Amino acid sequence: MIDKIFFNFTRFSALLILVIVAWIFVVLFNHSLEAMHTFGLDFITKDEWAPNLNKFGAYAAILGSVISTTLAMLLAVPVAIGVAIFLSEIAHDKVKSFFGISVELLAAIPSVIYGMWGLFYFVPIIRDIFGGMGIGLLAAGIVLAIMILPFMAAVTRDAMNTTPDILKESAYALGGTQWDVIKDVIIPYAKAGIIGSLILALGRAIGETMAVTFVMGNVHHVPGSILDPTTSIPVTLANEFTEADSSLYFSSLFGLALTLLIMSFIVIAIAKFYFLRKARRA
Amino acid sequence: MTAVQKRIFINKIALGFSTLSAIIALAFLFWILGVLVMKGMSALNWNIFIYEGAPPGYDQSGLKHALVGQLILVGLATGIGVPLGILAGTYLSEYGKNSKLAHTIRDISDIMMSAPSIVIGAFVYAVVVMPMGHFSAWAGAIALAIIMIPIILRTTDDMLQLVPGTLREAAFALGAPKYKVIKDVVYRGAKAGILTGVLLGIARVGGETAPLLFTSFNDNFFTTDLNAAMPSLTVTIFNYAISPYEDWQQLGWAAAFILSMFILGLNILGRIILFAGKGK
């Protein structure tokens, strides 16, 4: 009797996850229907976002998300791979655990603090070097890159560490240098895992809100350069959700949320189910 | 240069770059940490714990409202998320095992773990805030709980699977019903791991801002009313940091420092528990 009740409780909780995820999709879809009916494809291809005229085109926000995450990836990937190589192959055990622990702890710092730091310390630097306002895609890309770096380095290191020692040792026995071993043994062996880890970090970066909200500017225009203020999907949501006054406005914001969810779902699913699963099987 | 010398040279350059990138990464991260500690420490004083929010320029302003609000929100979210997460993890590890359903749940929950938290805020806005007609602490706590469940589920699932099957069989052989085996043998064996998962889950949602922006919203005054907007440290940091007032920005740094210490503390505590559990 109690056995059955307990079983049903656990099954209910497990199924609840599926229900919540399905429910999120249904709710976002239903609420964005009005915008989809009104604008159709224009919603994602036009960049005019004028609440006072009831015109909503998300192109600038989508583009802003794509460019800021691309920039962040371009900056973070080489450094993260370097850090991962350092942690898994070069550093001595003591340095390794010190670095390892600090990297993991830094991954735990709330993103709002990265954003705040970016606004007060990094934006002025960009302003001094490049002129302009300082806030914009470049600032967002850099802050985002710094934010995902610890996570990215940690998972990439874990992927590299899966290389069996015996493979590395046989390459050393053939006279390979450390770099030969890294480039010809570790990277080919752990390729799927490394790519999966990088894409997973990308998935996180797309949905990251607070680190970029401070430094993006929230201007609904396709920027002329990466120094111009613009917006991205999470930035628009964070800034405008509490201000929306018409149902079409709300509907458009829900449409943005749905777009973001689908984008990150696809990216994360590719990372987890294609690359990381392949890595685990290998 | 001979071929060997060339390879050694290239090796040195490549390793040099790798070390350099590690130094660059660590420099940035310590820069942030340094700023946080310096700014936070200089802004800390007793007033912060005594007074609630005040208009800018007012001496007696503090963060009592946000500190209490944060504890209430995270506490409520823990109360909702932890039992559900542990039960769901129990189902996966003890009942579902390798069934198709269990694998689907694991996959979906894994994706949810990295899903954008602001979208969850929008979802909770649609299903809780809109029907109620106003922001509330409940809405914020529900949003945080939804983020927390997949984390707890995953660690519980992993940790329960580490408990050896022979222990379960021994308990079954004594005639214990399954729920008793789970409660008295499996949970007991995985206690440290589950606790670590819970602490990491709390640490993760404790730093979330985005899902609170339009669920629990914010309030500059002290409140314990769960049906009204509830201030939180994270949203307060956001609001104070983007304000043009120097003293509000100071409070923002103090809040950022307190929050980080809280979250780092939970993380370290979680690791210590896991480490101590493994040592046995």
C-alpha cells in the first residue's frame, strides 16, 4: 500500500518534468499566436520595433543574439581550449587543483555580477579605446566570453581527460613532443567531446540575460558596427516585459521568448545528443 | 634547424600559448573577483542589515528588504523544488532505470538544465502572474523551483545509482518492501551526494536574476507578504547598478558581494560534504 503510494509519488514527480517542458512550449506558443497572425514571417525578418505604432519586428534582436554569441565564441573558444590544455597536460598537480577549483568557483558567480563589472569597468575601457558609447555588441561579446569561459574550460578539460593514458604514453614512446601528443592524440581522440562541450557553452551563452543586459544598450536597430548599441532577445525580454501595455506587445515578447527557447533547445540538443553521446560511446 | 629542433621549437610555442591563455583567463577572473571584494567590502556596513531600501541620497538605507526577500524566495523554491527533484530522481534510478520513459525524462531534464532562465520567467508570468493579476513571491519561487528541479533530479539519479545493488538485494532478502529499501538503504547510502546536489541546486538558483524580473518583480521596502511583489538581492543589484545614483550603486556592490559569498560558500560546503562522504 505505502509502496504503491511512494511509487506513484515518484512517478508523478518524474512525469512532471515532461509536463512542465511541454507546458512551457504550449503556453509560449499560444501567447505568441497573436503576433504570428499579425506579422507572419515579418516578425523575424523586419527590424522595426515600435510599440507606439504597434509594429514589432524581431530581426534586430535575433541578429543581436546571434552576433553577440558568435563574438563571445570567437573570443572564448581559443582561450578555453588553451586553458583546458594547460589544465589537463601542462600544469603540475598542485597548480592544477588550484586552477581547477578557482575556475569552477568562478563559474558559480552569478551572471548579474559579470554584467555589473562589465558596465562599470569594461565599458569605459572600450569607450576610451574605440570611442562611441562603449556599450554595444563588442562589450556584450567580451563580457559574455568572460562569463562562459570558466564553464567552457572546465567541460573541455573533462573531455580531454577522457583520453586513455596508454595512448598518450605510446605517442611519447615514439618520441613525440607534448604538442605532438596534444595535437595528434588527445584532440583527435576527444574531438567529439570537445566540440560538444563548446556547443553546450554556446547554448548557455545564447540564453544568458543578465551579463549582457547591462552592456547591450537595448536599441532596436540593426547595428552599423559592433560598437553600436543594439539589443538581443534576452535583453529585450528583460527590459520590456514589465512595460508592455498592449496584448500585441505581450504577444510579440512571448514570440521572442519562444524563438529563444527553440534556438537554445536545438543548440543544446545537438551538443548533448550528437556530440557528447558520441563521445561517451567512443 | 633540424627537424627535431623544429618540433621542439613548435612545442615550446604551442605550450607557451596555452599557458598564456590560462594566465589571461585567470587574470580576468581575478580582476572581477578583486573588484567585487574591494568594492563590496568598502560598501559594507551595519546599516545594510538594519535598514530597508530608501530613496537615493538618504543615509539610512540598507538591504534588509532584499536579504530577507532573497531568503524567502530561495527558501520557498527549495521547499518546492527539492522534494520534487529527489522524488523524480528516485523514480529514474529505482523504478524507471533503463526504460524508454526514464531515458526521455533524463534527456529532457538535461536540456532544461541549460535552457534560458528568462524564458522560464516568461512562462511563469503567463501561468501565474497573469491569472493572479499581480507579481508575487510565489511566482518567483515557482520560477526558481522549475530551474532547480532538473539539477536535483540529475544529481539524485546519479548518486542513487552509485549505491551498490547488493545492498538493495540484502534488504529485499530481509523482506523489506521497496519503499523501505529506498528510504532506509538507498537514501542512507547516497545521503552525502544528495545533500551536495541540493546545495549546488540552491547555489545555482540563488544567483538567478532573469526569471525573477517579471515574476517576483521588486520592491524597495521590507515585506513578508508572499502574495505581493518581493525584493531579491539579484534584482536589487540590477536595479541599483543601472541607477545613476552613487549611493545606490554602492549598495549594489555590497549586495553583489554578499550574494557571491553566499553562493561560493554553498559551493564550497557542497564540495566538502561530497569529499568527506567519499573519504569514508
